[in-house]
Amino acid sequence: MGLKFRMGARRTVKGEARGTFELNADDLVTHAVVVGMTGSGKTGLVTVLVEEALRSKIPVLLLDVKGDLANLKLAFPSFDAKHIAPWVEAARGDADDVADAPLVAQEAAKREKQLRAWGISEADLRRYCASTHVRVITPGSDAGEPLHLLSALERRSSRWDHDLVGARATLEAAVSMVLRLMGRDPDPAQSRAHALLTAIAEHRHRNKQPADLGSLVPDVFTPPFSEIGVLPVETYMGEKARAELAADLNTLIASSSLARWREGQDLDVGTWMQPVDGKTTATIISVAHLQDDERALALGVVLEEALAWVRSMKGTKKLRGMVVFDEVYGFLPPHPHNPPTKRPMVALMKQARAFGVGCIVATQNPMDLDYRALSNAGTWIIGRLQTEPDRWRVIEGLGEKKRGALDRLIQFIAPLFFVVRQAGSNEVSLLQPRWAISLLRGPMTLPELASIRR
């Protein structure tokens, strides 16, 4: 018997119980797609899926666009009302905007009743909290753990000594981010500025020299090599163009906006996925506080690093890590759109399975997904979808040729219920997810994240 995730209850269409719903963990190596309209319970289901992975000692990297997944920090070792008191919303009209003790007690009793109904005891809560380490990283902010998004460029890693392919891939992503911040073409295949900066930075890293942005400026004027590819540097990019690039780079260095991207820990997915004091890790990259274009920049760099980490591992058919992207809308769009997140996400969907890493993507907008990438997904978990285009797009993604019972089922299915088609099967099942161990209290603000940082 393989590893199983106990997701909740298996139900009939009429809601009748049919035992425990278990997902074969190793099936998630072939990835999963979770879709459902607002209010369908999609984020709660994703939370349960992550909790089951952590209970099974599977580390998880989470990309959190809405701020909901930080709720994983709100897992407590007992049913005691004191744990949830700071997070219970006060009653409407409450003068001090602090939930009164009776309301807190009511919410604590409800939580205990629901968890016990799903077979989760106080001992289970203690074990879960004692065996998991959840961290929230906030690029561009110190509310959570700050992150140096350009560390692949500015801080030399040991990858340059044993994994040149991975080192170059993460360097290219960092250089692309620098060029986007400068307002220049960031495409590694088209931009001459990208090729020059990457070549200069690689030369410095391979010679164990500093490669911070400031050290690159003199080398842009006078590169430490005579050719790029097969062309002389002067032919490839003349002195005037290099001077303009150096001036743009200097302006970026002088800007106050750059500093927030260069503070904090290194971008190192491989380290994040390792146990901390024997505890299984969940690393949440929270970007809810960023603007849309900044989110794409930050998550694109993180995904490139995740891809390099995946490619550095040995092959396996067993699940040994997960990458979860909750609200992938806008980050994995169909052709011709190409945000910074698309290339590494598509590559992960195609390649990560060979290394035992499953990708789980969730959205409430299935019309905006690149279904060529999602055709790699073996497991589909579908909540209620009211619009016909959304339903038909999902049915297409499942490889179905005709509409019918499945279309009607996902149109009228009740909230908090999901249709599931697991890898290797054409049959569908109905899932009612269990109550989450984590307190699901909605998106968390930066001040709230700062209050739970530890």
C-alpha cells in the first residue's frame, strides 16, 4: 500500500457517505488542478491537501497570491479558546473591535466539534504542530521573512561549482528581473543587454569575484572578455549602447525602490524544503501585498529557482515534494501571453514528475489557463462552476469530447463538495473535504503576518 492522504469523506451525488476519501500521494507526482468559483471551498481544500502532505512528511513550497495560505501558521496544539481568540472577528458594532469571550468560546467549540467529527483529536493537533515548520516569506516586505530576490545574481552560490546549468538558469531569471525593473527587454533569447549582463555576472561568479550590481557597472563599460558568442563585444554591443546600459543600471542602483528586493535571506528552494529541527517544512511565498506586475516578477524568479532545484535531484516515482500555486489566474495564461511565471511553471508541469515533485495549481478562472500545460495534470478536483465557458473548458481539459452528466454535476454541486478524477482513472468521485486543522480566517494583512512571525 502506498502513502495515502485522508482528504475527507467520499459521498454520493445525494450526499450519502461512502467511507473515507483517500488520495494516493504518489499520483500527485503527475500534478493536480483544483478549480472552483468563489465560495466553492477551493482554498480550504488546498489547505487540507497541504496539511495531509505535511502529516506525511512531504515538504511543500506554496505561492500565495491572495494571502489565504498564510492561515497555515494558525495551527494550534489544542482546542483551547485562547489560541484562536486574537483571530476571531468581533461582532458587528462591537465598540472595541475585539471579539468578546462568549463569541470566542462559541467559535472554539465549533472548531473542536468539527475536528472531532472528522476524527482529529487534541493529540493529533499536538503531533501536527510538533512535526511541522511553517514559514511565511514576503518579498519586498519585512512583515514576514524578507527575501533577496536577486541573490542568484549578487550572492555567489555553491551551485557554480557543481551545477552550471542550474546556476545559469537562476542567474538568467535574476538578470531578467533587473532588466524589467530598468524598463528594458528581459527576454534572454532576444535581449543583447541580457546576454551581456549575464556573461559578465557568470564570468565573475566562475572566478569567485563579487557580482553585485555595483560591481557590474565598470564591466559593462569594459567587459572582461573580448567576445560574446562568436562576435566581438564591440560588434555585438558598441561603446555607446554599453554606456547607456551602464547609466540605466546606475540609475536603478540609486533608486530607493530597488532596496526592498535586495534585503533578506537567499532565494534557496532546496534549503527551504529540508527539515528544520526534524520538522517537515511548508514555505509560503506571500505576494498579496505586491502590485500585479511585481507579483509576476517575484514569483517568476522563485519558480526559476524551484525548477533548478527540481532538476538537481535524482529521479523517482514517489512523491517527495509539492509546489502549490493558489490562484494561478494571470500567471499561466494561454498563448500569446508570456508573463515571467509561465515558462518555469510550464517546465515544472512537464518535468517535475520525473523527480518526485508534484505541482498543484488552483484557480477560480479556468478560462485563463494554458491547457497545453495542464494536460500534464493527472488529478482534477472540481468545485462548482456556474458559467458554461468555465465548465466546458474544464471538461476539455479532462479530455472529454461530450458534455453530459459531468457538466450538470459541476454546475449544481453544493459548496464544499468537489468532483474528483484521479490519475489513471476515467471514473469520477465526490469529495467532501475534512475540516482544516489550520484556522481559516481569510487573507492575512502585513501587520497580521508581522504579529505571527517567529
